[in-house]
Amino acid sequence: MSWRHRYSIRSYIRSALWIVPVLAVITELIIKRLSEQFGSWMVNQGIYDLKTGFFAVNAAEAHAILDRIFTLNLSCLVFTFGSLLVAIQVASGQYTPRIIATTLLRDNVIRWIVGLFVFNLLWANRTMVLIGQSGNVPQMQVFLAVLFALASLIAFIILIDYCAKLLRPVSLVRRVAEQGITVIQSVYPNPTQGIAAETLSTRKRSWTWRPRRAPDEITYSVPAIKRGSPDRVILHQGRSAIVLAVNWRGLVREAQRADCVIEFAVQVGDFLSVDEPIFYIHGNTETVNDQHLVDLVALGSERTMEQDPMFSFRIEVDIALKALSAAINDPTTAVLAIDQLHRLLRLVGKRSLRNQEITDHTGRPRVVLRTPNWEDFVHISFREIRHCGAGNLQIERRLRAMIENLIRTLPEHRHPALLIELDLLNRTITQQHCFDEDIALAMIPDSQGLGGASGAQP
């Protein structure tokens, strides 16, 4: 099985809701049989009596208890799935559809609680079948069913509280940001050291699973390493799709085997159409296997966060834009999304972003790739929100506080792009507000949007 297919299977398992309930069915079958054998062994050894052990309930009472337990778990199961569907519709309509696959469907708490409901439902049903077949009441089985029912009831209450908190705007934007932080730290593991320090640090390092970083440039417009015209171009065949992830280790191994340099023509998160270049081969091309290279790229219909540091920014911005739309008109939620963008942008600004080469153990370049640079992150964080939030005091003040804080806390070579955004924000405020008092108020940075200490500066 190729790496691409293994990646697709792993990604599907992480987002499939039915996996855990199926595991609960299998677990119930195994544990139920073991408990029945253990109960029979205890009866044969005289450890407890069927008529006096545990609850000491008769067949009618046991059947009534188990029937109520069955109904309870079935009701909880139906309510959970019904509420989940409503939550998905509300979240996609009020926030953004992109949080469904990245947040709601990959939540393990919901899946394991649903698995508990399925387990308890089947346990109660199997125990009722045993009572009907033998006429005897397996007291220990009934006792365990009651314990599992109590656990299901507690889990259902926890689930209601958990979902109520999960669907709050602050919880969703924070969860997306935390996933984005993990991706940023993996894609950009090296801290920025300033222009001079990074320019002097030219010693090549042996290849690891993390790509080698080239120096940051103050203009942020230096293109990827130029190697002239490629000796061979590999085109994408099959269906058009989005690039989800790439097996960089595998590409380095293939480049070493073929003794060439492989340039990845697109970026993770890009849309790849049919007959579009996916690889450029520099050097020896005769021993390169096209299918082996293509199998090292995972494609899909929707972007994911595994190797896409820009996607978390995209989701946060979409939430802010939806909140600023005329249909919803909730600028406070947009401020919450800007808070997380501030958190992400500050982390990115402290990382070395010029990610162009991956070298092997001998120091020779083997794979050339592209990742977003500092300007890309700044543009996606400010431009659309500034356009949609123009004239809104909360957005203008929060964006200003974000820019000024980043200028104070990030290295100096990150400032030019931020100063451009500050100038654009000033011009937007001047054009949008007619009264001098509103302009003066909008010019005050406020991390709360509107409500913080006016004019308070460190």
C-alpha cells in the first residue's frame, strides 16, 4: 500500500464517527461472553446464588430494569446524533463550513460517549435475551447493566455540557488556533535570528524530517531557488484535487536513489488540476519513477491542517468575515477570531520562514519546496477583515492594537509589512468616519475592541 493511501485511511479514521461505535459493538461481544462465563463459574463454585446474589431481583423485575436501560441508551443515542446534525448545520451557517471536518467530526469525546451508549444498549439487550431463554436471572449481568446505565446517564449529562461549551465562538476559534500552532511548530521549527545572523549561518545540515531553512529576506520577494529549466516535468493525472500533505522523507529517498533534485511545483493547500505540473526534475531523470513520486503526495477534496500552516489562518479569517456579514452582524465574535490571529501571527513572526531546501546526510540539496512567507501571513490576517470591518470601531481598534503589539514584540525585519497594514488601517479609518471624534476614537488601540482603557499605552 502506498503512502498516499495510508495517509487517506488515517485521515478518514480520524474523522469517521462510526469507527468507535463499531469498536463498542465488538468490545461488548467479547466482554459480555467473558462475564457470562465468569458468572457461570461463580455459580458453579458456590460463590453466589442466582436468587440471592447482588440485586436478588426476579425475572419480571430484571426485565423491567433492562428494558428501561435499553430505552434510556437508545434515547440518548438518537438525541446525540440529532443534536450533532443540528450543531453541524448551525456551526457551518454561523461560523464556517471548514470547522466541520477539522473540529466537530474529529472530536473524540463525542465519539467515545456514543460508543458507550451503543455498548450499554447491546449489553441490556443481550441480558434480556438470556433471561428469556433460560428463565433464570443472571444477577451479576443485571448489576453490571445498572452500573453501565449510571455511567451512560453521567456521560450524557457531560456530553450536553461539553457540546454547549464546544459550540461557543471562543471555544471554536481557540481550538482552531491550537491546531494551527502545532502545524506551525512542525513546518517552521527554527526560530528567526534576524537578517544578519541568518545570512551568516550558511552551513548546511544533515537532513532530518524537518526541512532546512534558508535566511529570511527583508524584502520577502526573493523567489525559490532558481535552477534553470527543469530537465523533466511530471504532470498530475487523474482527478483534480487539493494537495493535503507530502511525504518529504520519501521524496528525499527517491532523489537520492535517482541522484537528482526534485522540485515540488505546488504548495500544500493548492488546488491541482489535471495535466498541471506537480514535480520538476533537475539532473538525472532517467531513473525517476513517476508513480513513486505521485504516491508520495496526498490529495483530497478539502484542505486539512496536517501540513498546511495557512489553513488555520484561513478558518479564523472566515469566522471573522462571517461574523461581520450583514446577515449575522456580530463584531464581538470577529474580535475573538482576531485574538487568535494575533496569537498565531506572533508565533509565525518568531519563526524562520524561508523554507526552500531539504538536504540529505551529505549536505546536497535533494528537494525544493515552497511554503508561505511572512507577507502571506500578514495579508491573510489583515486585508479581508479590514475591508469587511471598515467603519466598525471594534474591528479598527482591535486591529490597531494587534499591529502595534506585534511591532513591539517581533524582530525588526518583520516590521515593514506591519507598518504597511497600519498605514492602510489609518487611511481606511479616515475615509469611513465623517466625524473627528469617531476618527480619534478609532485611532486608539484596544485589545478588547471597544471597552478597554482608552488611550492606555505601556
